[in-house]
Amino acid sequence: MKGRQIGSNSENKPSPLKLDIVLDLDYISSPKEVFAIVAGQLAQFGVKEEVMVKALMERERAGSTGVGHSIALPHAIIPGELPRPLIAFIRVRKGVEWQAIDGQPVKLICLIVASERNRPEYLKLLAEMAHRLARDHVRARLIKARSTDEIMAVLTHRPAPGFFTTYRNFFIIATAIVAVYILGRFLFPALKLPPIEVYEKLGYIKFNSAPWPSREALTTAIFLGMILGTLFFWRYRVALAATSISLLLLLRVMDIESAVEYMSIPTVIFIMAMMALIKWLENVGVFRVIVVSAAQRVGNSPGVMLLVLMLFSIVLSGFAGEVSGILVTFGLALELARRTRVSPLPYLLALVFATNVGSALTLVGNPIGVYIAFAGGLTFENFSRWATPVSFVAGIVTIILGLILFRRHLRRPAPLSPATFTVEANPQELRLGIAVFLAVIALIVLHARLENWLHIGEGTVLVATPLAALAFVIFIEQERGKLLIERGIDWWTILFFMFLFANAACLEHTGVTTKLGYLLLRVAEKLPITRWLGQSGLTGSSLILMLWFSGTASGFVDNMPIVAALVPIVKTLIQIGLPHASILWWSLLIGGCYGGNLTMIGSSANLVAIGAYEKATGQVVRFSDWIATGAIITFVTMAIATILLILQIPLAR
Amino acid sequence: MFERILYIISEKQEEKHTVMEFARRHQSTVLLTAVSPVSPCPPPLQEGETRQAVRQEEHERRCWQDIYRLEDEFKKSGIKSSVVAQLGTIDNIRFLANSTHCDLIILPTSVLAEHDYRLPEELLPNLPCPIFFLPGS
């Protein structure tokens, strides 16, 4: 039998590992049969077959060696002398019932026997094999291995990754930055804005001459580098965004005053205050109480329960943010799935889809909505007029599609008992929480009217409302108020947003987005749909390009960088007088929100829900689990939104 | 009463005799596992990712050795025991308890000490069975 030895420097590691037998079996009926087959093969080492089988069966009686995750590690000290501990590895393709602790059949069996004098070495080997088999990727490779040699290689061979493999992502980013910069140095000087009145009036013609084209190439390369960096090194996103800002400052592309101005402080303050406020409302139990109360009234049909939870995902994400929405509804779904012993995966997918669609319902549903509102000077009422009806229709369609796509899982006649959901909330705090929540929502809804009435600047009430509510909460929470600020606000994300906004605004500052807007119009002119749509043709084509680009890109990259980069383009198109161009704000919002359903990494809600799912079940959500249904939902909802928005183009400013 | 006990072993296993006695009295099967300590502070800057991974691997290897050594002791004492094929963090306790269908969790306080005496906020209200915090000797 072939075996490969591996070296060891650590005292914890056993002496070199040698597999004595590797077997690949299609079917086997019981552990005893496995032991008999292995004992027969180990006879060459002086093992007595009956003795070994008896010792292993006794060990099984003292507690199953099926350790979960389709693994069994049968082991025993057997009478007699063995030169060293013996290891056999067996893969059973169809699995064998082992009374494993998780109740699942066993597919990977690592059998170790030793004599009494090898006991220390035997224990080390057991630990080493358990250590290796505990890793998901090792198990996956063992299950997929095409031969016993491959199984052997997986278990014994651990090649160290080379320099280029280790730093592959870094090289990809560096290459991309250099390539984009070189390309930009050729393209931006060639891409000239036409000397028409509107560009001259707005002072954009300067972007055609030095030093702007070189600054444009530089800004684009740095921005794309940051986007790629956040894609590959998400946990370092703040550092990457800060590095980009530093580079732009040091290279004199922008000055400190502009950088601070571009950080969009009102947007940041609004998001920050809402984060803390929503965290407080979550702690008080406001959202859970609302959802549980509704769930307890709808009976015990799985279909109705999913419908209710999806509906609340839409509404809660619209008014309390996507993360809060998914935390509450998927938290309940997990409880439901645990009690009824069904897989929570369909709930995960359906609720995340509903949440992402719902996050475009209002101004406060998603940080991109807040950013668009401040960038475009849009009010809550504007959102209610344009985003809410589209998201309402898309939400209903998402619910119907969810119920159809997951109908197989909802037929299960499992007894559901929503009445057993518990809510531990202090009634006084709860009443106060609901009052604060309603007051904040009412003031945000009416902010534009109040600002007009009070003759104060645009967005003042919008920013002041959550700030005042937060101040009130800190006051009543006293000592806990400090904790709320420290833990309730995702400071990491806030910093990232600030730096990101400044980076994106720099694209506008240097004229990149003006030129891209011009390019977008030239592309839109050539699309056949422009002719079909008649007078609104150019706006309609731009809308389609904007919505589908932001939607598709948001499926693979965080939606905020995409939206932040596209916002200045919409601003430019409005400034140059594209008819009804304000409708593009909604295409951007909807693309950014709905596109989050495309992949697992499409939005914060996806990541939060997947994290909760993995923590609760120990299982991994596969890309294939997601993409099939995610693509259908994304395509259908974006198509509906496109049609609804195109039909309304003549009504837009 | 406690048919299956999930015992999260501590580094020194000072509490093992209490667990053995408890399991013997209740004729329980003990499911052995361990959790990795989570440092409240990030690792020092000069410590690269490779070094951290090596340290983590060494720790896990030590945990598995402790678990199998302990399993051997339980077996010699006539107590039914099994090993759980997963090491995690303290956040995984709920998952482990759910997947192993245990009736009681035994968590030595010294394990908590390694976690800065913090339990995840959502842990206690959502556990499927009682949890028994056992002080060290």
C-alpha cells in the first residue's frame, strides 16, 4: 500500500503520517462489515481479525465514534503487539449508518488501531486525523476525490502555496491599476466633450485640456483599485479607501477642503444616528414584537408564515433598514425551522430577496437611498411617489415568486407553532420604543413640508430628526447610552462610507463622470430602444443602462461604491438638460437594491443572514444554492421596475 | 435525565472528575468538544497572517489531543463518550447543542475566562437545553 510521509517540527504533531490502507467502497451495510474488511487487510501486520473487530465493536458500544459531518473515527487498543499504530481510511460513497452524533450517515471513515505500548502515539494520531478531517475543504476534497491515490494525497500531502499564489490577489489589483492608468492616459485625452453651449456654461470644457486628462486617468485607476481591493480584501476596506484618499491628496488631485466637503457629512450623520436608533429599537424588542404578534395571528400554515415573514421583511427593511429587517424576520424563521425540523435555507433565500426589494421602498431603507436623497436633494415624498410604488409591485411579485419557487418546502405537513415564539420585552420600554419609532418616521416623512414651513435649509429636518431622537434615547438610557453609541453604530462602515464618498466625488471633481455621462448618452443614442421610445428615448435608454449596470454590478461588488460612482453621472445628465433625467435617480436606487439579490455577496442583508444561517446550522450556503433563484428574482424584479419607470418617464422632471 | 451531555473541555480539564461523576450518576453519554479562545484584542501588528494561522493550528491540534486523551480516560472509567468533529468558537455552542441533540451543556468557567468572561448576547436565550457552568478546582 502506498503512503506518503509528511515532516513535522512541532512537538504537538505526531511522527510522520502513513496510511496503511485506503479503500473506496460504493456501499457497505454496517460498521461491523467495515471492521471485518479492514481487519482482513490488516492481517498482514499481525492483527488478529476477530480480536480487532471485537475491540472496535466494544468501543462503538461505549459511545459512537461517528463524530458528525459524515465522519467516523473508529479506534481501539487491541491485545497483542503491533509495530506501530495502524491507520486505514475508507470512503463509502453511499454512506453507512453509524449512529453518529448528528444522526447523519457516515461517508469518511478513519480507523486506527494500536497496541498498549503505542498508546501515546495512537492518541496523537487520532487527534491529528480529527484535526485534518474537521476542515470543510479537506472533507469536500475527500468526497470528490476520483481515486484512492487522490484520497491519499489529500490526507498526507500539504504543499505550501508559492509566493505568487499567496499574493495572487495583490498582483491582480496592482496589474489592474497600472493597466487602467495606462489605458486612461490614452483614452481620456482622446475623449473630448463637444464645445456645445451647455458644457461651456457649466465649465466642463476645461476637462478636455491639461492637466485634467492625466488627473482623470489617475483618479479612475485609484478608484478602480479601491473597488477591486474591497472585492478581494473586504476586511481592509477602510484602509483601502483611506489609502485612496491619501493618494489623491498627495498627488494634488484634490485638496483637504474638497475632500472633507465630498465626505457628505449630512449623509453620514443621518446613517450614523439611524444605526444607533434602530439598534436601540431592536434591543427594546419593537420589531420582534410587531412581527411575532402578526405571526401568531396567521395560524400554522408554512406557506402563510413565509408570506407574512416576507411581507414584514419588505416593510421592515423599508422603514428600519435592510439589516434590521433581515435580522428580525430571519431570526424568527430560524426558530421556526428548528422547531419544525425543516431546512431554513428556503426561508433564508425568500426573506433576503424580500428584504433587498423592500430596502428601496423608502428613503431610509438602504444607505444608498440616503446617499441618493442627499446627492439629488430628494425628499421622502419623492421616494414615496417614485420608489415606493415600484418596490411595492416588485415586492408583491417577489412574494409570489418566493411562494412558487419554494413551494416544495412548504408542503411539508410539519406542525408549526408560532404561538410558542417568545418575546421578552419590558412593556413600558416597548411603548416608548414604538412611540419614538413612529415619531421619527412621521418627521422623516414630513421633513420637506416642515423645512418649507420653518424656512430652513433642505434636509435639515431629515438630519435633525434622528439626531434629536438619538439624543433623547441616550438621555433616557443613561449609562447604557454610551454602550449604544459604541456598539450600535457600525463605525467601520461609517468610516468606509466617508472615504468612499470622497473618492467617488473626486471622479466628478476631475471630470471623469462628466465624460462617462457623455459616453453613456452616445451609447444610449445607438440603442434601438431609443428610437422605439420616441421623445423619451434617450432618457429611457440611459435608464435601462443605469438600472441594469448598477443592478448587475451590485450583485458582485458592494452596491455603495457602484452607486457612489454613478451618482455624479446622473447629476451631470440632469445638469446638461437631458429631458426627464430625474427618473435616473430611481433607476440607480432600484438597480443598487434589487441587484443585491443576484449573488450571496450582493448586499449587507445577504451577508448578515448567511452568517446567522451558518452559525445556527453549521452548514455553508453554496453559490449554486443562491444563483438559480437569485437570478430569477433579480431579473424579474428589475424587468418590472424597468417597465414601470419607462412608462412614467414623461411624468418625471 | 441527562442522556447526552455536551462537555466543552477547558485547557487544564480540572473539572473532568466532576463531569465523570455527574455522567456516571446520570448514566449519560458524554460528547466531548472544545472551543478556541477568542482574544478580545486583535493580534499584534508584527504578527503576520501565517504566524497567526500556525498558532491557531497548534492550538487546535492541542485541543484534539486533549479531547482524545480525555475520551480514553472516560472510556477507562466506564463512561460512554463520543467526540464531536468540530472545534469552533464560543458562538458555535448553540449549533453544537442543536446538532448533537444534547440534554445538557457543561461549560467550565475557565473556558469563559479565556473568552474574557463574555458570552454572545443571543446565546443563552436561544439554547435548546440547560447549560451548567462549572467552576475549576
